[in-house]
Amino acid sequence: MKMNEWVAMTGGFLAGAAAAVFFVASLWWTTVRLPASRQPWLLLCGSALLRMAVVLGVLAMLARSGDWRILVAAAMGFALIRTVGVCTIAQRDTSFQLATTQTSPAKTLHPGSER
């Protein structure tokens, strides 16, 4: 591979990572404000449309290069940052804890029980 191909793929990776940062940050912003919203459906739908438009816009811009490897690099950057971002938020914010950690002992199935 030539040096300029590596630079292009690194740029694609970074563009995908930047799109993921925007995606995770706006998703977190939406979920924090959703309970206090007077029209939660509007906030939810508007936020989802904005997130999709930005991510698809970044991918469309990268697709114009004509090199599929740049899109793969962008997808890898997006997947990496999205996964790390969601896990980080889930660990730091107690409102994102899994429901299984809050079940009562009466509802927990024990090995051998047939409920």
C-alpha cells in the first residue's frame, strides 16, 4: 500500500470515530432529557433523525472517494468508539445499570426450580 492510501484510511477511521462520538454523546443527551421533556416522542424522533443524518452524511462523504477500504476503516472507527462510549457511560452513570442487578430475590430463579 502506498503512503497516501494509509493516510486516506486513517482519515476514514477518524471520521467514523468522530461520527460515533457525536452519536453516543447525542444519544446520552437525549436519554438524560427524555424524562423531563413535555413531548418525549418529538425529542426521541428528532434526535434519532439527527443522529442518522449525521452518520449517514459522514459515510456518504467517505463513499465519494470510491475506495471501499475507507468505508471499512470508518465502520471500524465507528464501532470501536461506539462500543467504548456506551460501556463507559453505562459504568459511570447509575441510571444505565442493567435491570438484572435490581431484581428482588423472590423473582430470581434458582437452579432446579421449575417456574
